[in-house]
Amino acid sequence: MKLESEFKVLSESNRMELLSELCKCGCEMNVSELHSCCGVDLSVISRHLAQLKSVGLIKSEKRGREVFYSLDVGSFAKRLREF
């Protein structure tokens, strides 16, 4: 995957805000927790999280009915080094 994809995803302000919240937290968060921090509609948050995940900036883990998201900085940092 080319780095252009990651930077295109990062160019949207709501996605940057979600990524920022995950950075500040330093832990896993679900969509409801991100909604309370960002104030963006749940469906919009889910769509943005899917885009962040598709380029490898975040990862997810499903537990029961909830999905928890966290940063995947290792994969992004690796691609930056290979660039």
C-alpha cells in the first residue's frame, strides 16, 4: 500500500480528531466512547474508523457485540521507514 492512501485518509478533519482521541487515550475505545469525545454522529464515526482501519492506522478487536479500536502505529511507522 502506498503512503498516499494514508495521507489522503488523514486529510479529513473528523478522522484526524478520532485519531487524536485515540492518541490521547492511549487505550482502546469503542464507537460510543469516541462519540462522547468527538460529538460526531455514530454512523459517521463508524465510517471514518473503517477508513482509518483500511489504511492500517488503527486496529480493531471485537468483544461480544462491541468493537474496540486502538492505534496501530507500528504498521504505519514501518511503512514510513520503508518510504
